[in-house]
Amino acid sequence: MRAEQSRSPRQQLNADANWKFLLGDPANAEAPSFQDGSWRTVDLPHDWSIEQAPNEKNATGSGGGYFPAGIGWYRKTFSALGSWKGKEVSVEFDGVASNATVYLNGKKLGIHPYEYTSFRFDLTHDLDFSKANILAVRVDDSQQPSSRWYSGSGIYRHVRVVVTEPLHVVPWGVFVSTSEATDTSASVVVRTRLQNDSASADNATLRTTLLSASGQPVAKEQSQVQVGAGSHEEASQTIAVASPALWSPATPTLYRAVTEVIRGGKVVDRVETSFGIRTLSWSVDKGLLLNGRSIKLVGGSVHHDDGPLGAAAFDRAEERKVELLKAAGFNAVRTAHNPPSPAFLDACDRLGLLVLDEPFDVWTKSKVKYDYARFFNDWWQQDIDSMVLRDRNHPSIIVWGIGNEIPEAWTPKGGPLAKQLADRVRALDTTRPLTEAFPGATYTPSTDAVMSHLDIAGYNYNLKQNQAKDHERVPSRIMMTTESLPSAAFDNWKLAHEHSYILGEFVWTAMDYLGESGIGSWSYATPEQAGQVAQVSSMMNQMMANMGADGKDPFEAMAKQQNAAPNPMMKLMFPGFPWHAADSGDIDLTGFRKPQSYYRDILWNGGDKVFATVRLPEPEGKKIVAIGWSVYPTLPSWTWPGREGKEMQVEVYANTEKVRLYLNDKLVGEMPTGTEQQRKALFTVAYAPGTLKAVGVNGDREVTTDVLHTTGDPVKIRLTPDRKVLQADGEDLSFITVEAVDAHGLMQPNAAAEVNFTISGPGTIIAVGNGDGTSTESYQGDQRALFHGRALVVVRTSRTAGFIRLKVTAPSMASAEINLHTEPAKPGMELR
């Protein structure tokens, strides 16, 4: 394996391809002489946990979605080019889950415990220029449970090798910010840190050129910098930009800063940094101002997995996640509860999605046995530095978090720890506000001490009961809902729009995710059970609202309460296996919007919109129990065989004054849908096949319509790819929706047949899935059952251009085929 050469003074080599992988822990696997010929060959990103189906016996448990973990090894063979002699060579990992130990040619370079932060090791002095080099990584994810959600296992983000001259810009060493900006002018501040690894001092010229989105130079600045031997130096440049294109969610225009280090008239290093020109301010009186204009956060919390792909952070999957969030009406996302992949943030920049970037779910106090608390004291600063230095050029990031539901926040330890973290973040970046997420009581001396180190107080599930008294008690406090129940959508919208000091909300969650199994599920229960569950739920909600008020660990109190509750009730609220996904999202595991998503969009974003959905009927003698993170289950379907003549309840959401409901063109009724009705109407209708039409009405004018049709038996499969033309780079993806449709082309929502996939050409099926969080089918394979008439198949390209043909078959239905075209990938620099 040899690296492709480049004329650039800095070489950045993609190291994702052709790793040898073994799930196991053989002795001496780091040694160059170790024989790995029988190991699998894998390309990164790679998550070995998602390769197997969930199993109740796996030690990851309910929090980890019952997926397997363990220990795995990766080995990569490469040759060091002669042109690298005398230069600095390092390897960079975007993320490894977890407890990575890295070796080069048998020598241990170091460890990195945390799965979510990026890290690097220096290879310079251990490279062998006379024979092949072996880069080996041991990944120990065996101590479980280690997380409250699915983390995945393996080298699940990108890896690269970077080659520079001894005089170079340090990693993450360019920081671009906007000191002021209007529509006519802006001042851009560029801070650049240089490193000199040579034995003598160096004088260098630092030249920074700002390029527009089209690549045209818009401004330039040049400085002289002296860097001592073996030391570093930072230079600051303020550059004026005329008529800037300001970055915002509506206009996500990006610039590039090209940093060149010049010595003796020769460019010895060159770094490009993407950035946006925008200003940010926050206050009690005006709320959050982006470019001087008020903005409310329509946000959702999102874990790092990509559903059927597990934790594997493919660039296209991360981009699609942002596209789905934007299409669902979100303007903000909270990276719960860890730094995301660089690819995700790049997509947020390009597509215009605001970000709350946060580092930890725990500090020194564990929530599960083997979580990050084991490492916090030794690693917190390195991991904070990794997050802030890596991410601070992203214009999409508008808030830094320092923690989520931290038990120490209710104890005297909380204030000093919060100050420690906040001081470190501000030492690296003062351009953004800081927050932390608090559940339960927010009025203790300890919580006040923590909040005194923040710019914004984050409220989890408790804003409605706390905001008024907290505002009166601490009138300088800015607030936002960092987590909210899906069922509280109207309350949180109302609070944010009535109070300038409340910036918006982040619902739990914007998207379904693996792990925290079934917390958003609903259940059938007897009337007696339903009443008992309601009592237990009310008691738990009250306890959650006040937990920590006594200064004790609120999570221990909650665990005791759950354990004290009758077991059958807890089973209804926390169902466990076969649930392996949370099911609390506005968007399901495969990217399809649920009815609650349309309701939230109508509340926050307005417009002439209407949406109709039907409540699932309750069987004889049973009640539907929907509590906690669930909402009453509905389906936007008018296909209910066997229900003819029986009453159905139809929910209609509308941003109009009222709605009319028609069944087969006959008026069922008209109801108001103003804010007094929380933009909802509930109709009772005797089911009859045909057409159900909801119409939004302003005055006497019908302005918008949503129609549900009764569908016939499924007769064929329909395939809809999100993209048909792909790059043959080994990492591009096409997400293909699979639907069972009737003779009129209408999707049959009751279809549950198993579909089978056959692929040919230069591509592979990397994942299959549906929206069913209880399915025990593997997310990898060539078959998947439909859920509510749909499934998803994800195709991955190879490194060979050509045509990929996917064929899908199902019993009693006509098959379907689709062709994807893969084009030669853009030339790049790779370690093959």
C-alpha cells in the first residue's frame, strides 16, 4: 500500500480503506510479525455492534439496545514515502468506541478512552522507511454497560494521516470568528497558532486569504511571525470584508480562510478553514439574536447513531440526518450528549442547522457502571479541548454545553466543577454562550451555584413549573428547554413565544435512536392497569420535578422510586426486550416523519398547513397507555378493514382558524383550531372506506387540504432512492425507500410482508431496516419485513465506477428493480 503524492506542502491522506479486523483479543496482535491474513478486510467507518442482532443476554442491556460489544482489533499496513523524511507525520482519529490503544510497528503510541472525541498520535519517530509499517488499534468495549444509549463499537468515524513540514499550523490551530458584521461590512478575526519542530528559530510570513462561496478572493492579510525552536506562537489578524453574505439557517453561506505559512519565499504549509460570517448575542430582554435578529430555537436532541447503520458515521448518512431535520421544521439540534462527527457539523454548516454542542453525560458520578465517570478526572480537559478546538469554526454552533443531568449539580461539588469546565471552554472560545441541562429542582443553593457559571440555564422537563419563580428569583437568568416531552409541544411553544428570556426548546427527541429501549413506547393494558400506571406516572413526574431539592443524588432517588413501583406497572412504562430503540422521536429510525412531527412544525413554523391522522382503536377490554416520552399512537391512514361502521377518532392539526372534515365528500363537522384549542381538533367518525379529507379554513375560505385514502391490497413494490447518481469512493450511500402499493399506486399501510433484496454491480447492501423498534431482525442482510407498509435499504458504493442494480421481491407482489449510477470519485490522497 502506497500513498498518492501531492504538490501541496501539507498532505492529508484518507486512511479509511483496507483495514484488517478481528472481533476478539489475540495476544501480540500489535506486533509487525503477527499474521492477520485470516482477518476480515473492512473499510471505515465501521461499527461491529450493528453487525449482529440485539439479544436480551447482551451486557449492554436496555440502555445499549441489547447489542453486543466486546474487544476488537484493527490493523493497517502502509509504506512511508521517502518524501516524508524530515517531516512531521501524525495519525488522526475522528472517533473510536471505545478505549482505544494505538500501536505503530509494535510500539504503543498511547490510549484514548472516550468514544466521542477526536484525537491524534505522532508517528514521526517510529516510521520505518525500509519496509511496511503496521498501524494497529485495540478497541476495548467489553466493560458493559458503559452508556445510557447505544454507542456502537469500533473505529466508527474517519481516520487520516497528516504530513507537514517542521514549521506548520498546529492541528485545529486556526480560529476564525466575527467581531462585528452588518449587511455592508464585517470584521473577521483570524487567530493562527504555528508550531516549529525544528532545532532553530524560524521567521515566517503568515498570509491569510478569505474566499467567497464561489472561490473568489474577498480580502487578504499578511503578518510576520517568529517562532522559536521547538515552540509555538499565535498570530492574530483582523480582516475587513465588504458586503458580507451573513450566515443563518435561511442563508447558510460559507466562506473559506486559506492560511499559508511562507518561509524563504516558499509556502511550507497551507490550511483551508470553512467558516461563516455571523454575529451572536444573548440577553434576558432580547433573547437570542443572530445577526441582530431575534430567533427562537425549534430544536431537537439527537444521539449520534444513524439507525440501521448504527454508529458508523458515513458522510452521506450524517448529511441526510440534517436534511431530515430541516425538512421536519427544525432549525436547531442538540448533540446529546457528546460531540458529534465532523461530517455532521459540516452538514449543519452547509444546510443551515443551529447546534448546541455538548461534551458529557456524566462528570465524576456514574449513571451506569462503566461510563465516562471512570475517566473524567484524568481526561476532562483533553476532551473539552478536543471538542472546542475541533468545532469552534463551525458557524452552526451557537451554544456550548458542559454537561447533561449531572448529579453533582445538586451537591456542593457542582459549582466548582462547573466553574472548572466553563473556565476551560471560555479560555478557548468566548464567542458563544454556555449551558448545562438540569432536570428536577432548579432552586437549590447548589444548582444556583452551577448556573452562576453559565450564560443560559437548560431545563429538562421542568420549565413550565419552574420558569416563573426562577425568573422572579433570578431575573438575569436566560432559559431554554434542553429536553421536553413530545406531549408538551404546545406548552413549550407557548412559553418560548411569551417570554423573551426563554430561547426555545429541544424536544426529546428529534429522531428515534438505538438504546434506551422503549422509553417512548405505548402499551395495551386493562382499565385497572391503565389507572394504576397513571397514578405511578403522576407520582414519578412529581418526584422528577422535585428531585435533588434535598441535596441528594437525584438519580439514586429516581432509581429507588422505580424499583419500589409494582413490577407490572414498570414493565408497561419501561418494557425492555424486544424493544431495542427508544421510539420517542419525531422521525423514526429510518427517516420517516411521525404525526407528532407535523404537529410540532405547525406550532413553531406556521403557514397554511393541515395534517390528519387517526387514533389507533382500543381493543375490547383494553386501554392504550401512552406516558412518559410517548404520545397517543396515531396513523395517517384511512385503511381499517373490519372497522366498518365503528367509531374512529381523527386528530387534525392546523395552523388555520378552523378545520372541516369530509368523509367521501360529505361534511362530518367543523371545529376551531386556534391557540385556545392548541391547534388541534378531535373528530369522531364512523369508519367507511373511501376518502377522508381535512380542510383548513380561514374565515369562510378553504386554504389547505390533507387527504387520506382507503387503499387496496398490495400488488407491487415501489422503490424510491434519495439519490441515483453516486460517487465511487467506497463510502457514498443511497437510501432507498421500499413500499408496498396497491393498484392505484397508494401505499398500503398495513402491509407487513418480508421483502428480499438482490444486488449486482459495484456496490453492497450496507444496511436494511424499518421503523419497528421491537424487531429482532439484523440491520445487515438481504431481507427485512415491512412496517406500516415501508422499509429501507441502504446501498454503499465500491471504489469502481459503473451501474448498481437492486432487485426487491416480496410474496404475492410484483417485484421492483432500480439502477444506480456510480461516477469516478474525485481524485484524492489516500493510504490504500
